[in-house]
Amino acid sequence: MSGHLIHIGYAKAGSHFVRHWFRAHPQLDFMHSGIAGFRNVFDLARRSVEPSRDVRWRVTSAEELASPRPNLREIVFDRDWGGPIPEAQARARDILAELFPGATILLLTRGFRTLLLSGYSEYVREGGDRDFLDMLARGNGSGDQRGEHAWNYDYLIGLYRAAFGERVIVLPYELLSADSSAFLRVLEARLGVDRFELPTERLYPSLSPVELCWYPRITRVVRRLPLRGRVRDALYRRYVRGVTRNAWARPIGVLQRLFPRTPVTDSLISDANVEFFRGRADSLRHDPVYAPYAQEYLF
């Protein structure tokens, strides 16, 4: 009988790599944006007449389950950019536990310093228009409940372990980044599946330091255009889709040569910015997989 593996996040912690592995591994059944390997209920019915194969895990993957928020997967001009709400995270857990009480949960984490920059890259790709220093000056949203709860690994891990017990697998992105083969060996051992190696590749690179500098500026210009209604929304959607694909990289290179700006790098992140997150990963302190990364997780 197949198990059900639910990968819940986090964003910018190797999701694209593991989804590539989910799709490629012959003992896993995964469909992007589907549930338990099925695109929808009609896909389930259609595949029921096909010959069965050795599927050990049916996989669901949605990093948004770790950080539920409005307007997911939508390009909206007046988007709510707030961070995760604890109650929404708890409701997502409750729904999963009710529907799939025997599931195994996979959570990938990332050290706080690199997550600040990588998370900002994702924000910019989705149409965010604040500069990086402005985001840091705001204390990563620390003025409201959602900001105070951003990347609180201890809370989310505790939430899912309360419902799924020992069937919660937590692994560090740092291991994947340093040695993808070692990462897969750990994951395969936890899941009890055969070795299956993926070619080393960077599936979803972050924006470059220069692109991180210029895209928010361009986005602000686009948002200030004197347009309204459907015309504004259509133009904005087209523009953000281009940002998501990094379609404007070449014009940005020209802008940088003509009007040089300070690239966005981790040198802009102070120790105080990182200290904001201290105490949010302490439950991982005694996990041997995390021992080499104590500094990244502030324990």
C-alpha cells in the first residue's frame, strides 16, 4: 500500500529540486499542483483503468501550506504581502490531518541569513516593489503579528508533530545546497525508497544582485502609470509574469551601465537583522542532521 507524502514548504528551501526528484523517481507518484499524485478527480478515475506499478509514495507538494496567505498563485495589483498567520497555519494543518491522518509530512528549512536575501528575491519576482534596505528597516514586518511569526520553524514543526507525530521529516536546505546526493540519501532512507540520483543542476536560481536592485524600481514605475481597471490589471499581470521569468534582465543590464546602483547582496544584512529570528529553530538543536548548521539556525 502506498504512503502519502505531503511536502509543505518552506519557500526558497529547495522546493524546485525536490519536486524534480518527486517527478523523476520511479517509486514516487507526483503531479505538480495536484494532490497525492493526481491532477484532479478525473485523473484518478482515468488512471484507475491503467496497469498498476510499484508506487511507494503518492506525493503532494505545496510550499504555501507552510505560509498560507491571500492571493496565492495570483497576480493582483493590490496584493496582501503579509506573512503567515498562525491561525491559518493551524487551520491548514487541521485540514490535512482530517483528510490524510496517516500521511507523512516533509518540511525543508533554510538558515535565516541566506533566507532573508533569497526570500527577498522571491518577493521581487512576485511583483514586490520595496527596496531591500526598506524591508530590513521595517524589521521584516516585525510590527505586526504576521511579521513576528515569519519563519518560526519551532511553531510549525510543533504544530505538525502534534498531529502527525514521528511522521514529520525536517531537513535543512544547507545539506541540499552543499551535497545534493547526501541530501537525497537521507531523504531516501527516511522514506524507504531505492537510490535515485538526479543530475546536479540549479533549477530555479535567484535574481542577481543587480536585478534585485532594479526590479523594485521598475515595478514602482509600472504601478504609478496613470491607468485604471482592466487595462491596469492586464498590464501589471503581463509585467509581473516577465519579472517571474526574469525577462527584463538584459534591459536591466543596460540601465545598470548607464545609471549604476548599489547591487543587493548579503553585505547589506546586519547581525541585528538576523538576530530578529533567534529562538525560532531551537527544536532542531539536537537533530544530528542540523549539527553542522548551528550558526545558520542561531543555536
